[in-house]
Amino acid sequence: MATSVTTKNNRGLSGTFALNKTEPIHRWYKYDEGYSSEFIINEFEKLPIEAQTLFEPFGGSGTTPLVAAQYGIQSFFSEINPFMAFVTETKINTVRAAHQRMDVVIGELLSLKESVLGNLDFEPLIGVSYDGFEKFYKPEVLAKLLAIKKLLTNLNDPLSINISKIALASIAIKVSNMIKRGDLRYAKENEKKQEDFNVLVHFINKLEDIIYDIENHSGSIQSNTTFIHSDARQAILPQEVDCVITSPPYLNGTNYIRNTKLELKLLDFVTTEKDLPFLHSGGIMAGINSVSNRRNIPIILDEVKGYVEQLEPVAYDKRIPIMVAGYFYDMNIVFQQLKQTIRNDGIFVLDIGDSQFAGVHIPTDSILSELAAKHGFIQYDEEVLRTRRSKNQMILSQKVLRYQLRK
């Protein structure tokens, strides 16, 4: 098995969303937990087979299926977060359809821009109840967001409505009282500038980016993507695929649902914050908040038992050992499902990072490789994208693991 370490700056960044911030279409919604289009392009170029079909079990913001669509590769995806699934389908299927109706879509978006800049009727909405979410915004900011939402839902063209929804959701955190620093939290006074709350400026800027990308880059999308299921463990595809390129949730406690609660609410995927745990508990057990009475772990896998036993006496939260056991139990089911999904000799590319809790190192990459091997996935390559130090100075790494399936 070959092992390589790439030290070029861009290669390290390709494992993050940073490079996507200027990429057409990819830039519409900033997804901090994702990776870049450059990473996926590199993986396509390295594939030892010719891929015509692809499955992305952890869709995120749709980077993998979007690049696949630009290559003309038919893709399928699953994604537990309904907002992120909407982002993915909009950036691919809606944009591809918009290319065929360019004049109508651009006309509607320009009309929306004029309406927002004209005389936005937001004053009656100041101080409205918002199912408990009003605490995350200044009253005038929320009123403007809701006024724009009303305008865009009254557009005549469904494609334009969905595209405009992405523009609106993409500024939700920026204009709120919240900030993303790993997890979503209230911003401290020095972490927000007055201009951050300028809803009209941020919305119009985003809308103009989107209009430009549709006019100049929508033709790059050569195939559609198909949403299969919210849960990767239950995703049954209509056919076998040539490859899977994905990054599952990291075992790091990040709550991927809670981090998008403002967007989920703004686009009506949830009503109150009480809806969030139900979405979160339906996914891979990767965070402490995934541990709930709604989930049972029937067995602790042999490959994981030693780490769970090390954690039990030292973990600062009793849910951590359960989370670790549950994560690998769930991922084992995903691998079992992927064996059915990928054709014989097909390729499986996994972007993953290791973890540590209370000084106990969890070698996520090697444990996942052990589990994958049991399902016929033979690792033929691995690459270290970047390394970092945890708070207790333990060196952790982000790796790409490459497997070929032997059925």
C-alpha cells in the first residue's frame, strides 16, 4: 500500500471548504464542515477506473455531486440535514434547469433585486414572534429577512424561488447575533461589526454572485443528482455505482444540525428548536448530542472495545464512550450498505480525521480501515492532507483513505 504526505499549501486547504469561497456555484453557501472542489477534482484524476456513476453517502453542501455533475458523472446522494440536501439539489438540478430557462430565471432574480432595493416593507414585521428564534436576531434584522422571504416566495418561477432561498439562507448567520467558531454560538461584542447586520447589502451581494454564476457557469453542469435517503445506513440505490467519494461526520462532537438551525428555520424545515434533536438523532452517532434514549447500541465492536474501556474512567462526560462505540457501530452499517452499492472493483475514497477525548487517542482512520476490510474494501493508498495539535498538544491528522472493493 502506498502512503504519501502532501505538503503543498493548497493540498492541505483542499481538505477544507476554504478554496470553495471563490468557486462559482460552490460559493453560494459557505459550509465550514466541507471540503473543496479541488479535493474532489484531484480524487477524480487519481481514480484507477473510469467512473460514470457515483454515490455520496454524506452529501453536506454537495461538493462531490456538484463536481461529478460538471464531469458529466451521474450521482446519487444521502444527507440527514434537509437544508443541506436542498442546497445540494438546488446547486445542481435547479441550476441545470435554470440554464435552459436562463432569461426567465435571470429576469425573476433581477426583479427580486429591484423589489428588495425599492421599498422593502419590513416595518410591520419588527417585533414579530418567530417560535423562539427571534432571540438570535436584532428585531429589525429579522423583520428584513422575513420581508425578503415573503417577496421571494411570491416569485412566479419555482427555479427562481429555490435559488433565492439559497441566497437568503446563506446570510442568516452573518446578519444574526450568532457566529460560527467550530460550533454556532452567540457572538461576543468584539466579534461582530455594525455592517454585519446590513441585511440588504449582504443579500444583494449574494444575489449578484448567484446571477453572475448562472449567466456564466450554469452550462458547466452536465448531469443531475438524485437524493436517495436522509440516512446513509438506509440508502438503497437503483443501481450499482463505480465509486464513492465522501467525508463522514468526524468523531468530534460537532452538531451538524444545530450549526444550521437558523437556516433550517428560515426555510421552514423546522418550526422550533425542539425539532432539532429529532433530525440529529437520525444520523451517524458522531457527537455527544447524538447520544439519547432514542438510540440503542446493540453491540460494542471488538475493534473498539479497548478504546471504550480506556475512556470510561477518564471521560469528562459519560456519553463520550457511548458516542465512540455508537460511531463505529453506525459506520460499520454504512460500510455494509456500501458493499451492496459499489460494483466489484469499484473505488471508495474516504476523507477522515482521528480524534482524542481526555487524552485517549482514537485512531479513527485505522479502525475504519479494519471495519472496511471486513466488507471487502482493500486499502491501496492513503494520504495525509494536514496535521494539527489538539488542546492537549496531541498531534491529530486529516487523511484520505483509498479502497478498492473485492466482492
